[in-house]
Amino acid sequence: SIMVKGGRGGSKKKAQSKSAKAGLTFPVARIGRALRTMRLAKRYGAGGPVYLTAVIEYMAAEVLELAGNAARDNKKSRIIPRHITLAVRNDEELNKFLGGVTIASGGVLPNIHSVLLPKKSKKDA
């Protein structure tokens, strides 16, 4: 068809999600809507939800990567809460970030204080 002057009508291009535009997997629109409903500010820019989504996606990927490694170390193909705990607590920065966080049925890091270990007998020395 003939293009209408002013650039309106004519070529219809397929709708593209905000996530697709930003090259993200997590939903930008949903996080934007959550931001709006939380009423943290009267108004917010178009880039805010995109940035927040990118940060959340990165953090999730980081935790999943380490938890996947922990699962593989335990010869398991599925990630369970225990693997997430091991991943987070063994990573210095994630441990600091999730310092006040308890992961349900995650357990603790295997650790026995050196004072509690049995003493070396003098005969062995």
C-alpha cells in the first residue's frame, strides 16, 4: 500500500515486549507495574523498570550458576534449597549481600571449630 504522509498507518510492525527490546529474560512490564503499585514515587522514568529488571535477572543468574555447580558437585541434576545455601554461603560477596537471609530447609555450611576437634596424642608425635 501507499505510505500515508506523516508516517501513520501503512506498515504494521509486530509488537515487541519491553523485555525483548532490552534483551532480557525477566519481565520488564511486570516489574514496572509492581514498582507503580508500590507507590515509591509519584512518577518514574521508562528506564527505571528496565534497569531494575536487569539487576534482578543478573542476581538470579549468579545464584543459579553457583547453585547449579553445587548440585553437580553433589551428583544431582536438580537444584534443591541445600544447593542454594551452599552456593550463597561459599561465595564471599553473595554471603555478604544475603547476610540476614535464611533459606528454608537449606541447612548450614559444614564447619567444626578447631578447638572441638580431638587432640593429637603425644605418642603419635
